[in-house]
Amino acid sequence: MTITARQALLDTADRAGGGRFGNLPEWDLSDLYAAPDAPEVARDLGWLETECAAFAADYEGKLAGLDAAGFLNCVHRYERIDIVAGRLMSFAGLRYYQNTTDPARAKFMADMQDRITAHTTPLVFFSLEVNRIDDAALDALFAANADLARYKPVFERMRAMRPHQLSDELEKFLHDQSTVGAAAWNRLFDETLAGMTFDVDGETLGLEETLDLLTDPERPRREAAARALARQFQGSIRLFSRVHNTLAKEKAIEDRWRKMPSPQHGRHLANHVEPEVVQALRDAVVAAYPRLSHRYYALKARWMGLDRLQVWDRNAPLPIEPPKTVDWATARKTVMDAYAGFDARMADLAEPFFERGWIDAGVKPGKAPGAFAHPTVTEVHPYIMLNYLGKPRDVMTLAHELGHGVHQRLAAGQGELLSSTPLTLAETASVFGEMLTFRKLLARAETAAERKTLLAGKVEDMINTVVRQIAFYDFESRLHAARAEGELTPDDINALWMSVQAESLGPVFEFMDGYESFWAYIPHFVHSPFYVYAYAFGDGLVNALYAVYEEGDAGFQDKYFDMLRAGGSRHHRDLLAPFGLDAADPAFWDKGLSMISGLIDQLEALEGC
């Protein structure tokens, strides 16, 4: 029996409650729709088509003439359309990610994308007309109606695109062709990865299981997994190169038409963050490479008795760390205890995820790799996807995604248009949840060796979140800059990848042949260009926040919940002000990075353990 077939049997056992990790939960998507052919799906699609057409008939060419009450009614109707379209696409997308190799699910999602894109094309005028309204006239509408003024942040973000707005015809064209542009290449990428199998010492594994072996206690097993990954990535490198070349060129063309000053600028606008703040973060992290990743990995090499580390040693457990499998019940209790220890309200918000089918945890054939928390729409609730394999790091992933879920539930009170948090702040609650869980485990450590293991695991997670993600950001920046000069060969992209890997990981690493292709499986480069700096932003922000918490800041929990409830309704400067923090201050990032270097200091003190 192949490992893939055996995996299917194990998953069946897991769902029955007798699996390796206990009873792993699966999604119950019925809070969205009961089934693809449920009458509510057809009803909502019909309503969406009719209402989008009616909205355009009622408001196109007339926004500038509306009074405050009329404009508020217009916004409410627009928001309702957003909810219905979001509900349909959330259902289609979540079903698809459960099994991306199922043709019926792929077709349903593609059909939903096509129909919703067609139905919502009449709405393109809305942002274009809003951006043509005079500033003074719009401010007068906000001053006249407090309920309308609540939506001001939505319009501020919309109007930030004014210098980059195209003609009405071109904007409609871009909207119409979106399903055969980036979205189609995204699907090709997802389905290619989901369909890949890897031969590891005669066993056939999926991507998630093979990546998991990079943390295996046995070094030959890790090496075999790394080489299997390299073989498959190299075998498909021309396809992955085509995906990246096409998406980068498509983005460059649109950026040129929109007069974007840089490939990153659109992401900064969407995140409502100033380019200089992101640059300060990037520069601070790169300057800290020697005292963070370079220093830590040199320590790790000594602990492992090696002169040089290979890529398959990067996330290896320490030699003193006993192999450990964490069942689902223990993972749940660990995270929930940490959340409740911070504030009972956080545990109360997290509990339904476990009890109501809001988590899909098991590794299954065709399931999308990785983990995420999807907010769906504010009238429903978020759903969390994991690929749980019982590793201690999987417990931290649960804490991370559950933090997103709590954040999304709290922000839902803002309503559909204001609930979405810019990516720079979207990682706050997730990384904070990880920190709470780590601190709870560290407080329980009974021996110096256990403390060392926990500290090393946390440092590695932080390096992966900060150093690795900024290296990813630099790779993307270099890739888009190079693509502007012409088509990139696979070797060109490989060279860009290796340039940032050597710089960020440090001189103790030796890179195997084939590692140069490991850029190929990173989904963020394909789905969300320049997303990755949000992880480093979130980690630095949480480190600074946690330092304030540890200092005993009065009313910290209430201020923290207020920040999460704000969703996208306030700028990061206003959200951090109650804690005495300012992300625009270069010292802010040094404060966060100092927490990582402080943990490495503690590890150096434990080096003899």
C-alpha cells in the first residue's frame, strides 16, 4: 500500500475519532450554504445579478448629487452586495481548498468566479465616481451624517487610489478579464502543487507531509525529504517560472498604466501603511541578520555537532529534544489555557471554533497545503484550515490561526466594509496568540533542557516570521525589478533566490544542489505579491506590544480588545498610540528585534545544558 492510500485510511480513522491524533475536526460549511445545489445558492446568485444592475441604474452618474442620507443608503446597498458576493465565494473557495484536485469543486469555484465577476461588473463605476467627488463636498457629507462618517476610512483608502485610477472603460475591462488573468494562474499553481507527489525512500507523500519531514529527528530522513522536494520542483521549474514571469509582467503592465511608483506601492496602499515605514522595517531586520539568524544558526550547528548546516537542518529538532507527538486534545487544551490565562474573553471567542465545525484540521489527499483563517463575511464567522501532523510547531500554528479567528470575530462588529484589517495589522492577534502559548509552555518547563528546547523553537519561529519573510520580500523585490528588464529564465530566478538565502541565513549554511528551486512552492508570491512583510510587521509589533504587557501596563487587555475590534476602521498610528508605540519610529522595530536577540542571549547562557 502506498503512503497516500494509507493516509486516506488514517484520515478516515481520524474522522471517526480513532486516529493518530484523536478526533480531528472537519468544516461544517452549512452556515454558509448547505450544498452547491442548495436553493439558497441560486437565490443569492439571482439576487446579486438583479441588485447589481439596479444599483448601477439608481446611482451611476448620480453620486455627486446625493445628500448625506441618500449617500448612506447607497453605501448600505453596496455593503449588502459585498456580503452576498462574499458569502458565495467563501463557500466555493473553502470547498475547493478541502480538495483542490476534485474537478467538480474546481468547476464550481470557477463558475462562481465567472458569474460573480459578470454580475458585479456594473459596480465598477462606484469607486471611480467616488474618487471624482471634490474633497470638500465629501467632507460636508460626513459632517452632516454621523452614520455616514463612520465609513470615512473606507473612502480614505478608496481615494488613496485616485492618482492611479484608470478610465471607466479600462477599469471595467480589468474587472471583466480578472478571472482569466491572475486568478487563472493562481489556480494552475494551486492545482499543480496539490497534485504533486514526492518519493521519499520509496514512500509516496504529498507536499505537506514531505515538508513536515524537514523537522524529523532523523537527519537522513530530513535529507531524503529535501532532495525529493528539489527533484520535483526542478522537474516543474519551467511551469513555475512561467507562472511567475507572467504574473510579474501582468502586474508591471497594470502598475505602469496606473502610474504606480514601485511594484510594492499597491500593497502599501492596500495596507494603509507608508512606504517609509515598511522600508524602516526591512532595513532594521536586514541590519539585524548577524545578531539574529547568523548567531542562532551558528549556535545550532554547535549543538548538532556540525561544522556546517544543510538546508534540511534549518528546522530540525535539537539533539536533546525527545521526539514528541501532540494529540489534538492536548493541542486544544494548551492553546485554550494560554488564551484563558490572558483573558477569559479570548477563550470564549475561541471555543466555538472547536465545537461548531469551524476548523478543518486533518491532512487529506488534494487538500491545500499550509494553514489559514478565512473571515468569510461578517454575518457568518471565520473558518480555520490546518494540516495537523502532531508536531509541537503544529500547536503554535493552531495558536496562530486561532488568533486570526478571534480577531476576525471581534472586527466583524464593524460591518463588512470596515471589518477587514490591513495586512500589517492582520498578523497582530495571530502572533500574539503564539506568544501567549509559548510563554505558558515556558512557565511550565521543569528542566533546563526543556527550557532550552522551548526557547530554541520560539527563536526559530521568530526567525522564520521575521528574517525569512523579509528575505522573501527582498526576493520578490529583486524578481519584479529583474522582470522589468525582460523575461527571466529559471536560472535567473534561482540566482535571485539564492542571493537572499545566503544573505539572510548566514555563513554557517551550505546549500545543496536543487535548493535554488525552493522559491517555487511559496504561495504568497503567486497569490498576494509583497504580502510577506506583513508577517515581519506583525511579529515586530507583537514583540513591542508584549513588552508593554509584561511591564504591567494598566488596562492592557481592554486596550488590546479595542484594537482588535477596530478592524480596518483606524490607522495603525491611532491603534498603537494607547500603548505608547509608533511604528514610524525606527526605534520601534529595534525594540521588537531586541526581544529575539534577548531570547538568543538566554540560549547562549544555556549552551552547556
